Amino acid sequence: MAGFWGKRKRENEQVQAQDAELSRKAQTALIAADERIRTTGDELAYAEIELGRDATAPLRDALAAVKQHLGEAFHLHQLNHDEIPDTPEELRTRNARIAQLCEWAEDLLDDRTDALAEPIARARRAPEIVAGIERDIARMREQLPGLRATLDRLSARYSPDALRKVAGNPEEAAQLLDFAEHGAQVSTRRRDAGQREQANLALETSIEATRRASTLVEAVETFEIEALRAETTLAAIVEDSREDIAAAREFAGTPAVSAAVAELDAALGALTPAGAKPDPFDELTRLRAANAALDQAVAKARERASRPVIPEAHVRHAVDDADRQLGVARSVIAGHRGWIGADARTRLAEAERIRIDLPSGPVGEDDRERVLADARRCGQLAAEALQLAQHDIDSSRPNQGGWNGGGGGRGGWGGGDMASGILGGLVIGSILDGIFD
């Protein structure tokens, strides 16, 4: 008995210690959240100066929501210390809610202030960023004549279709650089006039225009390298394709392989002749697709050669057998529905579902193995349905625990089994006549 009371005392002390820790945590969180509201308010004021009210609206809304919910937390804390006695459970619930509200407030304010950190830093560094934009604009403008010269040189080697991807890049880049320069100037003027929000918007557009112009300039510079790489890859694929066509003669009698060979031959024949300007990117794409199609056709033919083709007659026999099995199972279950259990009905339904997908006409060589397997599965399920249905019927017959319930007198009906048979139309006329006579 002493051991029992000692254990209860230790458990009570442990619960009291946990409640005290939760109370301390709630008070600490409440103080921290209240202080965070004050500091975030100061951050919001500074952010509005740098970015304007529209850009800081998410933080302002979050701060208002936090103040509202923290009012609930202070009210719960007040209830914990009023003159009305509280149970330990009430104190525990309130302190847990206070801690939860404070944690939510801290997380929300962290999320909104983090989202503003980068725009604020960028706004404070606006003069430095504008200077960097101006340097980038000057540098890229110096590159534009060289880009045009590069395109002129490339036009002597590649077709207009190949160059269409980058032909307009110098002009587009020049327009973007003019736009970026104008945006930087507007940003500086608006900032000097104290219109911070408009200044930041103009700065963002200037940064984006400069980035897009840089992408266009870089695309022209890298085009020649990519085109040379495409030509090298194309030469390798041409050689590989000719070897594949020669190897495919082994399966010349296979229609799919013959069609793939013809397609690859056509792609090879469509390659730009010597002395003309090619589009190596388009030719590489078309030749790769035709080469891959031939590889796939040969692989399928090789796999089929390793396995004998299933005669279509075998597939038709399997489908016919499945139909016979289904016919018998349907007939038995339909004639004794009141006695048939869920297992037999489920097997029949699944067999019917599979049968719907079985083809009624000729089956191609590629599909015969699948159709044969599905037909056999359909027949197997129908046979199982028939076996389960027969078991259900046998269990419901007279003198076998069905009509007289395995006990009762000569006139016993076996309760609901016989009634369900009659209601389900399971007892044919001769049996009915005998019963009612």
C-alpha cells in the first residue's frame, strides 16, 4: 500500500511540474509576442518609407491580425489570475492556447517581414543598383555591333530557319536596354522627389529589362557553339542510322521494322546537301526521332523472335471458352439469385468486366499474349463464380441445413432461406407445386 501511494505522489508531482513549466512558457511567449508587435510596428514604418504603403500592405494586415489574436491571449492570461478559482485542467488549457497564439503570431510576422527584407535592401541600395544597371547597359551596347557581325557570319553558314531563333536578338536587346536606361532614370528622379513607391517600381522594371537584354545577347554568343555541337552530333547519328538500317535487314519481313526503315531513310535523304545552308537543330531532331523509332521496332521484333507468336486460333479458343464459362455461371446465378452469396457475385462481376475488354474480331500479333491472358483470367473467374454459387445452392437445399435449418420437424421451412429463395425466383414451378400441395 505504501508503494502505491508513493507512486501516486510521484505522478502528481510530475504533473504539477509540467503544469508549472507550461505556465512559465505561456508567460514568456506572451511577453515576447507583445514586444515583437512593437518592433514590427517600427519595421513597418521604416518599410513604408522605403517601399510605400501598397508594397507593405501584407505586413500591415498581418500586424493587425496578430494584435487582435494577442488580445485573446491577454484575456486568457487575465482569467488565470483573477479571483475565481480555476481547476488544473482549465489552467492547462488556457496556457496551451496562449502559447499556441503567440507561436502563430511570431511565425506570421517572421514570414511577412522576411518577404520584405530583400525589397527593402534593394530600395536602400537603389543608387548603387542604378549605377550597376548603367554599367551593364553601356557594356551590352558595346557588344551589339559585334553581335550583328556574328549573325552576318553565321548567315553565310546556316539557313534562315536555323537563325530565326536569334536573328532579331540585337534589335530586341537594344530596345530593352533603352527601356532599362529610361527606368533607371525615372527611379532616380522619383526617389529624389520622395516618391519611393514609384521609384522602386521603376527600379524593378529596369532590373528585369536589363536581365532580359543580357539573355538575348548571351543567346547570340552561344548560338555558334551550339550549332557546331549539333552538327557534330548529327554526323554521328547519321553514321549510326546507316548502321542501324543495315542491321534491320534481319527483320525485313516485319511490317513495323520496314516502316521504321523507310522513315529513317527518308530522314537521311532529307538532310541538307553539300554546299547548301543547313538547319542542324531541326535535322538533328527529326533524325533522332526516326532513329529511335527504328531502334524500338527492331527491339520489339527481336523480342518477338525470341518467343513464338501465339496463333490467333488459340486466342479465339480461349475467348470462346471464357464465353462458355460465363454463360454457365450467368445461368446458374440468375436462376438461384436468392441463394447466391457475395463471393460468387463478385467473381462473376469481375469476369464480366474483363470480358467487355476482350476483342470480338481478329487480334494482332502484338496483342495476342495480353488477350490470351485476359481471356484465361475471365474463364477462371467465371469457373470460380460457378463453384461458389453451387456451394451456396447446395447449402440451401432441403435436409442439408437449408430449408429446415438443420433441426426442426418435417414441416420446417428453415426460416429466411426458403423465403429468400421464393422471393428471388429461385424455386422453379415443380418444387413450388410440391410444397403448396
